[in-house]
Amino acid sequence: MKLQGEKTQEFFDRGKKVIPYGVNSNFRYWGDEDTIVINRGEGAYVWDMDGKRYIDYRLGFGPVILGHAYPEVVTGVQEALQGGNIFAWTTPYEISVAERITRMCNVDKVRLTNTGTEATMHALRIARAHTGREKFIKFEGQYHGMADYFMFSTASSYRGGLGSRRSPIPLANTSGIPKAINHYVLTVLYNDFEGLERKVKDNWGDLAAIIVEPMLGNSASIMPQPGFLEKIRELCDEYGIVMIFDEVKTGFRIAKGGAQEYFGVQADLATYAKSMGNGFPIAAIAGKEEVMMTIEPGAMAHGGTYSGNVVGAAAAEATLEILENQPILETIKARGKALMAGIGDVLTEASLPHVVTGVPSMFGIFLGSDEEPRDFRDYLAGDGELYEEISIGLNRRGIQPDADGREPWFLCYALSEEDVAETLNAFNDAVKEAKDK
Ligand SMILES: Cc1ncc(COP(=O)(O)O)c(C=O)c1O
């Protein structure tokens, strides 16, 4: 498609000489002509090195809940930084953030980390230490970060390799994972009540945790079937397994209290990152007293030089203060509802079978069928190529969802009604163009 203008390409080529593929996260590589270099962001927009403006629906893969360079957050961080960033001691910022999270998410205790990967990795260790067991269940199509244990049956589109629906095979997503790790990972299809129950009954004596993205934030925002999260809760209670909600994408986005509040199900542990700091590197593991207190100096390790550093903690304090006290999520919801409905109308008018999945603050577009997808395999059976075609057309027109339809459309508070209207116009044109191809 050649998204790069002249200057953007110049920077990309320069970067590629010293950074593998020119990116610091593989997900950012869209090919040698379409990987952009960003000059700056403000509100709902980003600009590339050529000055091309995009309405941003990727928002750094979700974190920018308020908008880029949101003044109160920037000021909060700047002011805090005047007093230094790191001390090998606790700061008041960390305490305030933990207090706020306990209040907003109905949890007892919080430990801060820097990234979602660190949070899920430590959550799994807590679950193992708490139960004395070593294996865990994850669901196909769910992503929990880059740690070896979780890189199974996620972004892979090698449908054949996933095995039968009845006995799914954990499929490593990358080279570089020791074979032995496979032994600890059990996969289940999302929304498969019967498969989950069977897997738990057959393995409970070895099961430390069931980790779940409460909605599939890494597979087009597929929603849980009524009762599915409750079923996980019930099985975890019955068999003494730690239930982990990976709320890295849903936390502070789909409700103030995240998915636990939205779905009315309380996990034992929850992991947060992204929206927590409006894009600054800050994350958390939070949960019930008796599980969190498994962390114990000299007994169960959790740590990190940068955990709770002032930049991240001050960003979280500023962001969460706003999210807790202002009608931010209500505004995002209204814009998202209009966008979801408008996108649905365009696709209906174009006679394209579709389902707009998820919730207004993070939704997905499933093409190729009118039947709601229930799991990752349903998603893979959809028309991903058409989605990519439409997405490319949108990017050309200055509207930027991810090219990969698994990644939801993320909305921020700065997105205006005019931005929504501009997006829907472009969507209409991009659909027509893709259909005519
Ligand atoms: C649900 C979920 N968990 C964990 C992670 C990993 O977070 P990070 O990229 O901050 O390590 C992600 C990242 O997208 C995610 O979506």
C-alpha cells in the first residue's frame, strides 16, 4: 500500500539499519513500505514524519484512554519528576495509586510493575506459590504478554496446528521457547463450557491457575457467553485453583473497575497495565488478601528495579484520578456506540455479512458471517483478508485501526463527534473500494 511518505521512509530506513526491522516490538512491523515513524501525537491524532495526520484507533495498542499528551497527565509527571524518579524505597505516589486501585477495582492488595508481561508473569508465580501446583489453563486466541509460558495458541493463524476442538494442542507461537514449557500449559477454547470442565476435572491436582482475558482483547473483542466467566469462578472455587483475570486491555477501560465490575465476577488476581497510565509504563497485579500475601520477602519473589518508579506511578495517579472522578468512560461509550452502529450500517448496506463485536470502548469487526464468533477458531474462519483490505483503505484515508482484525478498535476521550463522522465517511469509501477489487 506504501503508507510511508518520503520523510517517513527516510527515517524508517535509518532505523532499520540499527533496529531489527526498524521496530522495537514485532507487532509494529507492517512491512518495509507501510511501517510508519511517528513524529508526535495529540488528543485523538498522531502525525507521521511527513505530517500526515491519522485519527488513531490503535492508541499504542490500547493505553491512551484519555488522548495523546493529555495535559493533566503530562503536568502530573513533570511535577513529580522534579523530585527524582527512583529511590529503592516506596514513594507516596505508589501508595496513592494502590489505594485508588483497591477502591476502583474492589481488590485488597496491589503490587506495581512496569508492563503487562511482568504483571501476568508474576501473577502466575503467585498462583503457583499459593497452590503448590505448576500447570495452568489458558484460552486459545488470548495473549498474556511475551513471557515463555504464555506464548501458546495466541496470534497464530496455523489453524491446523491447534488440534481438534475436543482436544486442543497448545501451539507455541514463536521459536525460542523450550519444549519443556509445553508440559505446563493446557489450552481450552474460549466459551467452551464442557471442554473447560473436562480439562479441569482431568487435571485439577496439577492446576495452579486459570488465566483469562475476560473478553478477547486480542481476538476482535469476542465476548464471553452468559455464565462462562461464572463457570470459571465456580470451577476455581471447587478445585482450589487461582482465577486470574488478565485485565491489561480491559482494566480502567470497559468500566472504572474493569471487567470485574463490568461482568460482575471477582477473580482472585487481576493484572492491569495500559489504560492505567494513559500510555506511561506502569502496570499492576492486584487481588485478594490471602492470595496477594503469598508474596513474601524471602519466600516468594516479586521485584524489579523500576517497579513503582515515580514516572509511572505519577502518570497512574493522574490518569486514575481523572477516570475515577470524571465522566470519561461515559463519553467514550457514547462515541463508540455511534461508531459501532455506523460501521454496522455501512456493512449492511454493502451486503457484507458481519458482526460488530465487543464493547464501545474496544470493539472488533468480524467479517464473513452474521453469526457471532464465540472463540478464536470462529474468528480465524472469518474473512480476515477483506478486513485487512478495508483497514488499508482506511489508513490511506488517515484513519488508523490496526491492519490485523484481531486487534480491537480502541477509543479515547479526546475523540470527538466530528472524528466519528469523518471515520464513518472514510469507512464507507474504504468498504466500497475493497468490495470493487
Ligand atoms: C491481555 C494482555 N495481557 C498482557 C499483555 C502484555 O502487556 P505488555 O505489552 O505491556 O507487556 C497484553 C499486551 O497487549 C495484553 O493485551
